[in-house]
Amino acid sequence: MSAEEPDWNVMILQAMSFNEFQDCMALLDMLNDDDYVGKYKFFIERKFEEMINWFLKVKLEMNTRPLPAYAENNRKVSLLDLYLAIKREGGHRRVTDYHMWAVISKDMGLDYKDVELMRLMYAMYLDVLVYYYKIKSTQQVAAEKEINEDVGDKRRTRSMEMDEGSSMQSNAERGGTADEHYAFFAGNDWHGLKRLKQRKKFDFKRAEKAVNEANDSVLKHSRKGN
């Protein structure tokens, strides 16, 4: 690749817009790759704040939370760094249960006295966003599983139909006719097919011939007796 060629990852990030929550999920999914985040953090950080702005003002209809977010002494708080720090430590509940908010504050470049501020910032800007993300991700996985199971059922059905067709074709190739049936066939399903293979074929033409021969023999002997 030429050095003059554009970086498509940057172009994709710059082109991203937020019109539905699925767009938020796409950006949050990207953040699972640490190398990607490290390389494109400058562009991701701007897009991350744009996403939060859309989520709060459009999705939740909240206009009372200013962006960018600032701590005391006019120090800007990187919401992307806060999100990644909490995610790295196992999530909001684990950070709270293990009293790790002071660690998060230091990781953010703030003081220990800013512990409550960090907790407040997360609750104001990120908590509901992460909740939505987890719920939608779970629903998406469940929907994909249901689709895969449905596709699997259809494939198994087609396979059974093909097996049945092959069986009927083999019967015809062995000299079977349309008048040849299987006695006590239980139905057009897998269990029926198993029973079908276990039953002897009943030849109606042969049976009809045997009945006719028996009738002729009875009539012939009857005439002799008279």
C-alpha cells in the first residue's frame, strides 16, 4: 500500500453517525480490540462523545448533562477513558464491590478525593448506556441462536426429504411400480421411515393373481363335481 492511500479505519470512524442504538453498539463493539483503540484513540474519543451526546439527548431526551464533562479546576474528564477503565476492571459492580473507585480515579489522572466524582460521572453518562448495550447484545445473541436453530431444523427436514426421495427412487430402480406399497406404513416421518424399512413389501398384483387363480380352481373343481 502506498503511504498516500487513506486509512480506511479513520474514514469509517469519521463517517459514523448515530441514528439508532444499533449504531452505538457498533462503536462499543470496536472498543473490545485494545490494539485498535490504542492506534485510533484520538478519533474514537471524539466519536465516543458524539455517541453519548446522541444517546442522552435523543434516545433518553436528557438535556441537563453538559458535554464535555469537567471536574474541578476545569479539568476535562475523558468519558472514553472512564468507560475503558471500568470495563478493564470487570465492570461497575465489581469496581464498587471491591472498593476500586480510588484506583479508577488515579488511572484517570485525578486525585483520591475525586472518587465520588468518578462514581457520579459514570452514573450520569455511562451507566444507562452500558445497561442498554448489555441488554441489546443479549437479545441479539438469543435472536441469532434462534435463527441458527431454525436453519438447522430446515436443513434436517430437507435431509430427511432427500433420504426419502432416494429410497423411493431406489425402489423404482429395483423394479417397483406405483401399485407397490408398504404394509402398515405409519406416516411420512422419520419414525415411519424406520418402520417402513422393517416391513415386507406387499405386491397387490401378485395377490390379485393368486386370488384369481384360486377362484378359477374352485370353479373348475365345482364343474367336475356336478
